[in-house]
Amino acid sequence: MKQKIRLYTLQEMISLLRFSIGERLILSVPIGLRKTHSLIESFHSKGVGIQKQKENLVLEYSVNQKMFKFLVEKNSSDALVFEQIIMREEYQGILQVFKNYKIDCVNMIDAGANIGLTSIYFKAFFPNANILALEPSSGTFEKLKKNLTINDLSDVIPLKTGLWGHHTFLKPDHSFRGGLDWSFRLIETNKEDDHTIEVLSMTELVKQNQLQSIDFLKIDIEGGEVSVFGKDTDVNWLKIVKVIALEIHDEFNCREEIENLLIREGFDLSHSGELTIGVNRTLVG
């Protein structure tokens, strides 16, 4: 009979047991709450004011020498969004484009507005901008409205809708990017019920809001860009867009097709982080 080999000393086995128990305890804490906790100390050290408001947090921070408040839910990806947009200034490259081309941002569409931080960021630099903020997720949309209200941003209009290539109904899908709330996306369905959302195309959005020009169009719609820039989609609305910032999700193998379409429509392209930036050379000298 073979003698069983003892791989670990008693001390090592005790250490492994402690690690196993600790790991299980850590994993029992919701991932959104863990990520928020790990970021809060970093925010505090960088001068972010932090207050508790019921079950949420209110972060106070100056953007372009203007103080804003940001409501974030603790058990969510909100703190990650704050870090990305406000602390790391993901859209700073767009500001440089506006400066280089001497563009005033008067009309903006924030498609995939999440909890409203991109809209707030741009209001800090363009206080007279009129913004349509599109967000289809019910819970996220409520936080978007609260963030606009606490900062008294009445000229940012929240719209509970998604952006798509045509008018249709979509159902929620949280299987994208690990199931966190920022992974929310929409997939097409052939029926309308309490769980579906009516979505608009850019053509309809422009018509309904009587837009003659769009100075800045931001699109971050978790894969929906496949439909917005699809082969059978009307993209004539691109003719009134001066600057576009688009997050193309490579999981959907659509980058080459979308970028080639933008080039054909007269946009000069560049990249900043995860953003594809297009400047319409027919509108911007």
C-alpha cells in the first residue's frame, strides 16, 4: 500500500485554512460594494468630499473650478464610473478637440448617459450647453435624474430610452461584461410587454427634438453601436454632427465597419483611450 504523501506542514495547512476562510468571507461581499470600498479611500486622499445619504454616498468634487455633487450607490459600479469620467477625465481629449477647432458645445447628445456624469462633466466646461441624456435602465435612469436635480441642471433633459438603428422594442440583458449594472445592454425582441423598452433611432431623435446641428455626440451603448451604424441604417444624421466620441466594443467585431463608415461620411478619426473620436471636416474648418 502506497504511503500518502504529506504535501504541507501543519503551519502551512493552518495558513491555507485561514486564507480559504478569508477568501470565502471576501467573496460573500457583493462585488459592487467591494469595488466601491476600495475606491473611497483613494477618492478621499485626492480631495473628494464624501457624505452618506441614506444607503448611498454623495461625492463632492470640483470640475473646472466648479463644485458638483455626485450621488453614487454603494453596491454598484457608480464609483468606477466616477473614477473613469471625473477623476481620470476620460473625455479630456474631446475638450482639446473643441479647443483646437474653436467649437462651442451648444447642442449635445449623451447616449448611454448612465448616472449622468459625462453630462455633468461637459456642463462644467460648457455651462450653456443643451444636452439630451439617454439612459434605458430604470434604476440607473432614476440615479441620472437625481444627479441632475442635486446640481440644478435643468437644461440637461433625461430621456428613458436606448439608441438603436431603427424604432423597435428591446429587452434588458445583463449577461454582458460580468453582470454589473454598467453591463446593462439591450437586445431586440419582437414583442412589447412590461419588460421591454421602446427605442429610437438617431433619425427619430433628431426629428423629435428639431435638431439642426449637434456639436457633440457621445455614444457608449454597450454594443448597440452595431445597430446604430448597421448596413441598413439611415446615417444621414451624421451630416449635422460636428464631433462624435464613440466607444466601440470589440466583442462585437464591428470596429472596422464603423470606422470605415465614418471616414466615408467625412470624419477624420483619432483615438483617446477607449474612445474613437471623429471630427466632421465638412462642418469644422
